[in-house]
Amino acid sequence: MAKANVMIDNQKTRVTEWTFEVGDETGQHIHEYDYVVVPMLDGELKIINHDGVETISKLKQGGSYFREKGVNHNVLNNNDFIYKFIEIEFK
């Protein structure tokens, strides 16, 4: 399983550094807050939606993206190296 290191958690935000060893995944989960992801490296993540649809996300270091709460998915490291990103959730 991917490892979550919560860096900040207060009434307004939660900031988590996610570390994925090769083949690690988050497990299926639903986001309860709007969030931003900031990739720490170039790489690929495999996303498996709640209905089983798989997509490959090609990410660039620092190339942030925003998603609204309610996203239901599993995220897998699709690289042959350790992958990291920062997740910022807005409560």
C-alpha cells in the first residue's frame, strides 16, 4: 500500500505526501474534500475508477491539477521507480 505522511491537518486543509513503491496502490477510496495534487516527479499513475475503468495519467513534476470531492478510485504506481506526490485537501 502507498504510504501517506500527513504534513498539515487543521480546520481548513490537510496536506499529505504520498509515497508509492513500485506496484503500490492507495486502495479504492472516495475523496470527501476538493483537492489538488502536486506531482513531485514526472511519471505515470494508473487510475481505476469505481466502475473498473482504467486510465493512465501522465504527470509532470509540479504540474498540479484540481478535482472536486466525490472522486471514487484506486491509484497505482505505474512506474519502475518510487513515485511521490503532494495532495492538498480543502475542508
